Amino acid sequence: MQHRILFMKSVTLENPDIQESFDLLNKALSKRALIILVGCSRVYYEGRAKSRLDWGDRTIIIKQDGSFLIHQHHNLEPVNWQPPKSKFTAEIKDDKILLRGSRRNPPETLQVEICRTYMASYFKGEDTKSLELVGYEADMGDMIFHNPQIIEEGFRPTSREYSVENGFIDIMGKDKKGNLVIIELKSRHAGVNAVKQLERYIKQFEDHKERVRGILVAPSLTEDAQELLEGKKLEFITLEPPMELKDQRIMTLEDFRV
């Protein structure tokens, strides 16, 4: 006789009493599941500083990696939190759930007292994917190295993130006449600071035998930056950062030049 074991990935209780909430919490902690509790709580933190948050309705989240977050019903950021690898204990004391998350390095404790639960839930999920980001200076650099003619015909990039005394030059290369080209990339509207940064990089090569060209590459430029750029005899190329993810269509030059 065969028995089918059904693994329940999620459980949700609405308006559970304290004992029901406690039982669900303990079960979820033993499974290393994602836990979401919505209830009336007060919060104490002690470690690098000290804080107290008095009674109020809040959302308590424990993630599978041991992250511990307390959210109020406004603002994006949690009002209290601990990073991954927190260790948890829970008990019932004076008809309240006492939930503690602790860390050794640095030593700190986040303690939550829960007197009433409106919703208690856990979910044991699987997610192994990493977030793929596009639209940043690094993506612009990749694009230029693969298609140097985006800058100009005959441009040859030679290095990226070249270290100098006051920072890292995004791209260095040579133009078709053999002149040194220093490129500063900005993925958003560029301002005066971007021009000043490019100028500082160029000054590192004042003793260079060949001519040194400075090019600021960005989607757009402020009026002040444009004036400063012209005054310093630096150049500007309008270029949009790539916004295509890896599994989307093939990029062409027309996607980026304006």
C-alpha cells in the first residue's frame, strides 16, 4: 500500500489566538520558512544602540536567511531590522508571544512582544535566481567596448576602471590619430560635478606627450555643465544606457545613440 505525502508549502491563519500563532511560528522557524505576522506588538532593540517602539499594529517578517524586519504601515524601510543569520527563540509569557532575534557579531538583540495576531503565515519557497540589472555605467562601458564606433570612427578602447590618484577612469583609449582619450560615463543627467571629475582625470596626464582628449558620455547634460565643458575644451557625447536584459532582443547602435 502506497502513501502519498503532501508537502504543504504555505499555511495562513486569520485572527489566530496566541497559542495558534505561537505554534505556527515555532513550526515555521523549525522549517526555516518565510514568516509573516501581522499583529499588535511592541519592539525593543539593544546592541550598537538602544530603542523602544511602543504598542502598535505592525508587520513582522522573518526571511529564510535569518533576516528580521519590523514594518510599520508607512514608509518603505523597516523601522527595526536585523541582517541575515539572526538566531530566533520564541516563548509565551503573560499571554503574549515573546520573539527574539539575536546576533553575536556584533552582539545585539531585537525583541518583539505580540499581544494579538490578525494574520500569521509561513511559506517555504525556492528561489535561486540573482537580480539582473541594466542601465548603469558598467553597461555603457560594456556597450562601448563591444562597439567602439559608438564614440567615433577609429576609437580603440584599451582599459577600464583605470586607477589614478583621485579615482578610477571609466574608459581609456586611443583615437585614430593616436591621441589619448579619457571617457567619463554617467547613466543619468550629468551635471557640473561630472565635468569637474573628468577634468581632474585629465590633469593626471598633463605630462603626456600626445594630446589628451576628455569626453563626457551621458544621456543628457545640464546647462551649467555644458558651459563648463565648453570652457574647459572638453567633449560631450549623448548616449543612452542599454536597457535590454540578456534574454531580450539583440542590441544595435540605433538603440543608444540620440
